Amino acid sequence: MLNISLMRMGAKKKPFYRIVVKEKRSKRDGKYLENVGTYNPLMDPAQVELKHERIQYWISVGAQPTETVASLIKNNPEQNEEEKAAAMEARAAKVEAGKQAKADARRAEAEARKAEEEKAAAEKADAEKAEADAAAQAETDTAEAESANAENADAETAQTEEPATEPATEEDKPVSE
């Protein structure tokens, strides 16, 4: 009995499949009769190329497609050259739009980061200005306090330096004869 199934190709963790016609009892990657298409699930969207004429021939002679292959055939109908070209253009446009969206997202993220840095710098400058104003105010207060203390000290020294004027006693008075 014949089977149309996937034959795994590609490197480890990078699958690529051939769609082949083979005996149902043969191994997954064993001998096959004909390669009727390819399937690359890593592309976005998945890339499927089928030889619809050959698939129809093999189905007509009794080959049974697996569930996965039947799904691929159903979801990828036969297309003429113009339809294939349009599909390729649509795929390329989708990929380009994805790249553009990623670039826009990166640009927006960079602008947001830059705005955040500018905001942080402005806040830092405001904080430094407020700190400088507070330091200047404290310095002014200290200078005023020192000048007030100096004036008080000058007033006290002036009071202690002035002689006390005591009333003259009779002994101190000159005697007039």
C-alpha cells in the first residue's frame, strides 16, 4: 500500500520536510518512490510547495496521504504562476512589515529611554539646585548669626570699657581756701 507522508530533513532543531510517496511499511526517512513537494515550518508563514498534478496522480492510483499531508494539501490549493507570484509578494510584504514594526518598536523604546534619562537629569539638576539654595541659605543664616553675635559682643565690650562715673566725694574735691 502506498502512502504520501513527510520525510524529515534538515539539521538538529531546524526541521525541513520533503513530501514523498513511499510504501506504508517503510521507515520515515527510508526509500521513497517520488518527491512531490516540500514543507518548511520555520518560515513565517510556513512555506509549502506542492506538485499538485503528481499528488493527484498518486492519490488516483491508491496512495493515502497522512493527516498532516492531507491538511497541507487542503490548505495550499493549486495556484497558477500569477497567484504564486502574488502570494510571494504578500509574504515578502508581511516580512517587511514585521521588520518595520520591530524597528519602530526599537526606535520608540530608545526615545522613551532617552526621555526618561532627560527627566532623571532634570530632576537631578533640580535637586542639586535646591541643595545649593539650601546651602546658600544656611550660609547666609550663619553669616547673619555671626554678625549678630559680633554686634552683641561689641556692645558688651563697649559697656565694659566705659568708666563708671561715680559721684565725686568730698575728699576728691579741691579745697578752696
